[in-house]
Amino acid sequence: MPYRPPLVPYETFVADPPDLPVRGPGEDGAAVVGRAEVVATDPHGVTFKAALSDGASMALRVDAAGEGVIRVRLADDPQARSRSARALPLVHPGAHPAIVTVDDAHAHVRVDAGAVVAEIRLDPWHLRFLGPDGRLLLDQDRGTRDISGRRRTLPFGRSTVDGTPVAWHESFVAPGDERFVGFGEKFTPLDKRGQRALMWNFDAFGGESDRSHKNVPFYLSDRGYGVLVDSGLPVQFDVCQSTHSSVQLLVPDDLLDYYVLAGPTPAEVLDRFDRLTGRPYLPPKWAFGAWVSSGFFPDSQERVLERARLLRERGIPCDVLHLDCYWQVAGRWSDLRWDDEAFPDPTAMLRTLAGQGFRVCLWMNPYLMTDSPLYPEAAEAGHFLRHADGSPYVADVWHGSHPASAIVDFTNPAAVEWFAGLLRPLLEQGVAVFKTDFAEGVPVDAVAHNGMTGVELHNVYALLFNDVVARVTEEVAGHRTVWARSSYLGGQRHSAQWSGDVNATWPGLASTLRGGLSHGLSGVPFWSHDTGGFHGTPTPQLYVRWTQFGALSPLVRLHGTTSRLPWDFPAETERDAVAALRLRYRLMPYLWSVAVRAAADGAPMMRALLVDTPDDPTAWTTDLQYRLGTDLLVAPVTDPSGHRDVYLPVGDDWIDAATGERHPGGRHLRVDVPAHRLPLYVRHGALVPVVAPGDTVGDGPFRDVTIVSWGAVDARAVLHDVDGDTVVTAVRDGDALRVDTDGPLRVTRVSVAGAAAPDRLLLNGEPVPPAPFDAWLPDPT
């Protein structure tokens, strides 16, 4: 459980996780694998009979689950699987051929999966993982005791309390300078060394603690590997917290089942992670435009239409209008029915908005307040999670701020069809997409239709919920996009995800950024946040800075408990915020190309610096800036002073997008940023496609694209669009720059930035005048 600070009320939650037992003084209870014998070998791995220190025998398996992936399983039953698998599988291992070697004395075994090798000593048992060059990646910790003989770490084995098994465990030696990232959307510092990551989905009450809506039992190391645990239960990772010499895994499940994924780069680890858990879903092109919300306060058809009119009238780019809770009757959430008084003719409204180029997103969650007219019949039909006595489980999922609710049971096929039947008419009416809020509220003592307990269901419930909404959305609207708050392992199939109800404060902005970087390193490339912050009203200065951050995030939505509409702020604030959104739309060919690549290989759009420069130690701790794709470096302002330090990654020179000044990589800059712009740097040599910003993104190919050559030097880029890939090549030849394209991208102009323009520009062999480069972040004066 998270630490409870003294004199501060506990953050009580209807779905708090169960605690693992605490042993009394002198108790041990840890049964450790002491030795093993080979039972069988096959083309993929080795099966062992493991002898534990308490005299028990266990089934142990080490095999190749993919190229560069070793799987380790320890269980009473060789057929055991995670208790969460009754709802759905989380990992889909392959059967990769391995080179298996057992020495003549049957004392040592080697399982070679290509990029990673498992070396095993049988008596006493010891397992370590090597790279193909023999470099040590990961080494089991045999267990540490202090001077008094007390156990400090829990090595490979299982623990019991009062004779009852409670958790499996594994420990790895952690060199003193090793760094660890991942574990899902964690709002804590990027390097998780010294932290304890609990895999339990919380309503996080903001974004400034170790509570997380989206947990992923997976981490990356700067040693060039990753570790993935296949369990939907509340796994704990003690990342050098109890002792700085060890990373410990505690798995309160029916087995220990983990994977070691080789790199050596983070991008290669994430690619292997995707092969096991699924590729990210690429949202439609329109989803990368701006989403503008009604906010979390009463709304009406008249207000929605007025917002749409003003957005178009004031030239504010927007593709999606989001209607939050109050499209439904207050006190009846979430029965998925229009408030007839506030929205007398939603069909006509949706038709009007579509004609203006807007798509509409509706808020919803998987709970139903008991005052809804739908509740009695749904309860009678058994559509909700229940207590042990069979009665519907009505829970305080709104933490006392709204009526208690029942929780839809997505393990019940009849409940799934009932729920989908509520969504389908809305999509047929013209709604484009749903915001899938909450889903962290399954209590530990709830019982599901399929017999799962709340503990077993809690984390994977978010996946079931989003699966249902994505399926019916695809059925009617032709895409699987959702806007989800909670998720778990494999949730990259649900795009997009946003960071939840963060406070509208400067620290809230910073912690949100950390959460996005952490989630991107957990296999989820399409992430967003409530631009402006959710809870409270941002100052005009904070609103501008957050909009600049949002405009250069993978996806962007303006949303909060009060208005985030640009015209509800002072005129200069509106001007600067809208300028940031227009910059996003200008960069849309670049953003879309980055998104296509992210869906293909799992590397995040919003890239912690370590993704591209993993050998740079500074990159593993820099968590308030990021690369957007490989060519843009974004450093959001997180302090009202406008001052900040910017670290320029090694390996490239970087050009200030506003001034054109060139800086070498591997250095820090201290910058003072005017309110109308943010620190944005472009990799020297980048070829960046841009277009004139419009009101919407549109669905078709980009037209009238300008290629901006940053530095006017030799370069090559592969750009992606809905009609295929285009290779762009730039060659500097004396006083000429030749730019050639091979593919369907409609490039009509060439511009040069960050260097003096050459005397001649040629586009596909034809002389062209240099397109004027009006700075991306112009001075409004």
C-alpha cells in the first residue's frame, strides 16, 4: 500500500488493494529454489523439477518465447496460468526455436534465444541472462540477509504465511548505477530506482502521487533489457527501495511467469514487448486534431452549437467536440441516454456539427447510478458485479461526490451485449467516439459472473471495458478509437489514453509530463492529458504554457472543471494558445508520419530522451522534456518565471526553432522563454514536412506540403501518409540543394531554416523559389 502521511486524511477508495501479510519477528516462510534437475528438453527450452528449501517440488520452465525473449515459469502445476487469465490473456508468447545445451554432467544448462541467453547452474540453482556477446544483462539475487540473520530480499521461490501460499517472488542484482523506467503511467521521477511500483489501478485523485490509473508490469533497464511479468494481480516491484542492491518482484498469483526481453536499445525492447502483448492501435488521422471539451459542468445543445460556431468564426483549429458528463441527466450516470431537456434534438445537432467538420465524443463510464430508470431491470438481469450473497454490488465509485453506482460485469456475455446495445444507437445517430472514464473501481470483495474475485478482476477490468467500447465503435463507426483513463498490460490496443484528473497547477503540469514519458516507455505511444489541467482554473499564463505542451503532445484535448475555451481567457492568452494549436496543425504531416511509425514498432511519439540516446546517462534522468518523433525536441515551461534548463541530446546539433541558432548536443542551456513561445528545437539535418494550418485535419492525403530542410545539408527521411510512404532525399551540392521525392506525398515547395538559403533549390529536378520560412513561433509584436 502507498505510504500514509501522518495528520493527513487517508485517501480512502472503494477499491483499495489488499495488503500482503507482514511476517512476525523470527518468521521466515520463504521457500527458495535450491536446486533443480532436467526433466526434458525440446527445441524451445527446458523443463525442470525444482526442489525448494521447504522440501516442496515445483515445475520450472525456461524457454524462448520469441527472438530475444526468454520466459521463466515457476508453479505447482505446469499448466498453471494467472488467475486474471480467466477474463482474458495478457501475453501471447511465441514458440521460438532455441539452442538448448546441457553439459555432460547435467550441472549447467544454456538456452540461447538469439539476442538473449539464459545460463543456469542446477545445484545450487542460479540463473543469469547474457547478451549474445557474453555481456551480463541480469543476474538472480540469491537472497540477502543482514548481520542478525534476517532476510532482506526474497529470492526465486514462494512465500507462505500460516501455511498458505501468498506470493511468488524473484530478485535480481542491481548494480549501483543501474536505472529503471516504465511500469505504466507513473507521475513520479522517470528513473524508478528507490521506488516501489504497485500494479493496481487507482482513481489517482490527480496526477501527483504514486497512484496510477494505468499500470503495466514491465520495466526497462539502461543495461539493455526489459522485464515483463504476466499477471493481472497486484504485482509489486521493489526497485531498490528495501535495499539498493536488488530489484524484487512479488507476485500474489498462482504462479511466477516473467519474460526477459533483450535490446540492446529501448526501442528494440519495446518492439519485442509489442510482439508479446500486441501492436498499438493507430487512431484515425482526425483524432490527431484538437479535441475541445464542454468541461465538467452543465451543458446544453444550444451551448454546444454556440461553441462550434465560435471555434470556426475565430479560426481555432478543432476536429473533435467532447461532451462530458452532462449530456446525460445528472444523477443517472452512466445510462447513456441524452438529457432530453438540455438536448431536445441531438440528431439535428450532430448533423449540423458534422457539416461544420466536427466529430463528437461522448463521456461515459462502466457504472450505473441506482437512480437511473435502467437500474432495476439491469440488476434483475444480473448485469452488475455482485456481493458474495448475490446482491448487486453498489459502490461509492464517486468518492461521495455523486450517488453510489453499480458496476457493469463485463465477464457476463449478456451484460456485454446489453451495454453494447446502449452504445450502438448513439454511434448510429452520428456520435464518433467515446471517452471511457473510470473503470478503476472494482472492489476486492466483488464477485463476477465468471467466478472471478474483485482482486483478480480489478486491473484487467479496464481492458474488458475498453474492448467492448472499441468493438462496438468499430462495428458502427469503422474505427476502434477510445479516449481512455484506465488501462493495464496490453492496453496499447486502446488508443488513445489520457492522464486523468490532474490539478491545474504548475507542479501538476510537470508531473503530468513525467507520467506521459513513463507510459510511453511502457509500450503506449498515443497518450494525452487535460490541457489546462482538470481540477481548478488555470491562470492565463499556465493555460498558455499547458496549451503549448498539449499542442506538441501525441494527442491534445482541452478539458477541465471550468472552461478551457480560449476566448474565456484574456485576448493575449487566446492569441498565444491558438498560435500553439495552429503550430500543431502546421506540423500535422510530421505528426502523422511519427504516429504511423509508432504504431508499427511501439516506440512512443513522445519520446523520453533515452529512447534515441540510450548510451547518454543524462537521458535516463531527464524527465521534463522529450523528443516528439526523432527530429523535434520539446521542453515545456513548467514554472511561471518562464526560465528553464534544456538539455540537448548527444549525437546531433540542435537548432532553436524560433531564432535559428544552432547548438551542439550534449550540453545544457538555460533559457528565458517569452509567453508566446516554448523551447522547441529541431535536429540539424532534419527534413520536416509542414502544411498551411486549416480548421480540421481531414481524412485524405496531405496536399501542398512544404519540406523544411533544417540546415540545408544532405539528409533522408521516410514520410508516411494514408496513401503510402514517400522517401525524401536532400543533397547539398555547392550552392545548390536538390530535394527529391519518391512516393505519393504532394510536395510543392521547399524551405530552408537554421542556415543561409543556398543560391539554388531544385525539387525533383526543377528549379523552385525558396518558400519563405515564417518562424514557427513568431513574435506577435
